[in-house]
Amino acid sequence: MSKPSQDAYHKIPTTPPAKPAGCPVDHEFTPFDPDYLRNPYPQLERLSAEQPVFYSEKLGYLVITRIEHLREVFRQPDIYSSENVQDPVFPVWGLSRSMLIFSERRLAGSF
């Protein structure tokens, strides 16, 4: 993964992380699909039964659909990183990006 520039909002990577080896890959799943947004439960129920942990190619992340698996993840923070939870799902551009950078610098006292 390449390093973000100094003025990047959080740590938006310029290249996606590598797919995890040995993990099932779903080429179509995205929580931004209009059908999923209208009613996610049928799809989540199917995924939980058929493929409870998978790599979403469209998201570039692992997806976990069973609560017992999520509990295991939360119990092992040294193994499962939440480093990217502050990064926006979509890149921030234009005036919004400038305002966020300005606010971060002001808070850090770098004026």
C-alpha cells in the first residue's frame, strides 16, 4: 500500500490492500446496492448461511455476517485491526477536503 500524502484526509490509500489468501471472495456484494439498502435482511441471512466470512471485492474489505464471529474479532484487537475505521468510505474531494484539512491543522496547532 502506498503512503498517503501529508495533506491527505486520514489515510486514504491510493492502492487497495491485497486480498486475503484462502478467504472466499464475493465479487458483487456491496452495502450500497439499492436492493440491499431497501432491505438487507434476506441477503444477510443468505450470506450468513452460505458464506459467513468473505472478502468483498467491491469494498476491498472482509465482511463478517455472524454475531459469534464478530464477538471473536472484538475479543482479539491485537489480531484484528480497526486502523481504517476513521477513513471515509468514499474519498473526500474539493472544498470539503480543504475544510477538513484546515480543521485538522487548526486543532493540531500547525498554523
